[in-house]
Amino acid sequence: MQSPFLIPPFALECKTFAKTSFGASFNHPFVLSLADGSLDPKLFRFYQIQDAKYLEAFSDACAILSTKVKDPDDKLWFIDAARMALVVEGQLHLGYGKSLGYDAKTIANTEPTPNNLAYQNHMVATALQGTILEGLCAIAPCPWLYVELGQHILREKGSIPDDHPYASWLTMYSDPGFNEYMSNLLTRLQKYADLSDSESKNRAKVAFQQSCNYEWMFWEQAWTNQNWPSR
């Protein structure tokens, strides 16, 4: 699958290590239905609210990593990444909230699904307990997959029709502007890989693969309207 941005050597090692986990999301029925516009709006609403909850943890992980790095440019990049997760993507969620009937209070009062909570805990725990490289590998699959997925769908469709029910989502993640974000992320991934020993690199690749698995599980929790067992 063609990448819209340069993939440095260690990032390629991670993607290769993840094997089919990385590409599995592209063929998930939720993604396919989202792309062709047939996805039930109730499932998309469920997904959007859970995604907003997830992005709070993604922001936390980036903020934690900002306290670990010493390079001021890297520190600022992680702080900006934490902010972007809440502000830029948050605008998309609240935009759909107007048509799908939810708001910031709805998001705050919603409990994460089991799959979502597990993914959040994986990212935050890795950022806290692991090396900078391991924390980077735990957060990298989410933006990487979304950018490649959005631009893959755009190539497949040729263009996004204005009347597509999920045009805003498809347009956002197919935006070439995200390529610069990914280039910056993967450049830092390579930088900290070059500073790491082989054991840390191996743990980082495992963290990357686990996040790829959680990405597929995130689509699955939305597709199945996952909930906790009755208490």
C-alpha cells in the first residue's frame, strides 16, 4: 500500500513487525461502511463519542512524553500534539454532535467501552512506564492508520461527494496537511530509536503491534455497539 509520506527505517521495522495487524483496519466492515456511506448513523454516533474519550487519553500520553524529552523542539511538538488531539479533532466530534444529538456533556458522561479503555490504558501506561521510544510506538499507529486510511479511501473514490453522510470525516483524514504531522512523528520515532538499545527497540515494536491490534478492536467495539456486562 502506497504511503503518502516518507517512512524512516525503524518505523518500517515496526510496520513489518506488526504484520497483518496494521492493515486489518482497512477491511473492517465499519470502515468499509463508513467509506461507502452506508454506515448506520447510530453506530457512527457511538464511534464518535468513544473516539472523543479515546483522544483524551491520547492527549494525556503525548503530555506525559513531553515531560520526558529534553529537546525543546520535541517538547513543544508533543505539547502541540496533545493540544491538537483535543482541539482540532474535537471540532469534528462536536460538529457531528449537532446532527447526531450529542455534546461535550454527553461525552463526559459516557463510559469508555472495554476495548476503548484497554487501548487508553495501554497508551498511558507505556508513556509512563516505558522509554520515550516505547511511548512513541504506542501512540503512532492511531494517526498513521487514520492518515493512510483517509488518503486510501480518497484514492479509491476519486473524490468525496458533498452529499456523502460522512464527508467531513473523510475530508479531514484525507487532508495532505496530516502528512507533515506524520513526517514529524516518524522522524522523532527514528531519532529516539537511534538513541535506544536493542531491548528497548524490541519492546517498542511490541507496543506498536499492540496498538495496531487495538485500532482494529476500536472499529470492532463501534461496529458491535460494545458495552460492559450487566452489573
